[in-house]
Amino acid sequence: MDRAYFERYCQRGPYAEIWRDHSGIENCLESFRRMRLRPSSVLVLGTATGEVLAEFERICHVRPYGCELSPWAHARIPARLRRRVRRADLRRYVPALVRAQQRFELVFSNSLVYLEERDVAPVLRDCARIGDWFHFWSSTSDDYEAGDRYRTLLRSRAWWRKKFVQAGFAPTRSRYLWRAPRE
């Protein structure tokens, strides 16, 4: 994903102006407020240009770790935040975190829709091993496409729910927040 992708994000406009509409950050933070939780460690899978990282830092006072596939987007993450963000594909980054036995209180992503269907189960299983909570916001579904040719995994909420449950996650009162199995 290059500069043009982020300048016409979802065929709507510049990513910097519309990122909140597609990130799910508002829902995530509100869910944590309602549950009286404050994540002390956050992993963002698909950080884009870093806006969501800055929001976690501002609201939760935590500097997230993460990964971003696009070289163009990664280069635009502010330097103080980019130090904790690898330019990597989440399909390889998450298993590396498992091998390193890293843990995060919150795994946050809206990037699962960019994966191939066969990659979802292993990624979610690994995420259940490294995180306590997973917030997944899909701004696409099988009946709505956000004008983004890279978002290829258009599935219903029921389909995503099944995948999270199969990976060991338990649903919460939020449709987007999942609790990982306790060890």
C-alpha cells in the first residue's frame, strides 16, 4: 500500500482525516471505560501512519508496540512511536511475539480484513496466546465494502464471531472486544 492508497483511503479521502471512521478506536476506548479497564500494554496490528498509536498514548498513557506492512505508512509514523513498530507482515510478526513469549493486555486491529481466509485461524490462535483482550473492528462485511480493493476478507459479524470463538476467545458485551482464554 503506497501513498496513493492512503491519500484516497477507502475511496473517501486522506487517511489522516478519516482514520477514526475505519479504526474502531472510539469503540475500543469506550468499551474499556465501561469495563473500568485501562490497558497497561497495547499491541496494534496494522498501525498505518501512527494516528491510532498516538491516541492510545494520549488517552491511556501507554506507548503501543505494533507492526505495519506498508513502507510508505511506516515511514510516516512519528519517530518516538515508530521505535516500537516493526515494518512487518502481521502473519510473521505475531508468531515471532509468541516465540519471544511477549504478552500484551490489549491487542488492537482492524487489519484482519486484509488477510487471506486461510490465515485468520493461525493469527487468532497466536493472538490468544499473547494478549488478554482483542479489539477487532471490521469496517467491511459481506454486505458492505468500504471501497478498498485490499480489504478482501468481507465476512459477516457471525463469521468473525465463529473464528474468534474457535481460537479460544470469549465474547464480551461489546461486539468488538474479545477476552482471551486465561491460562
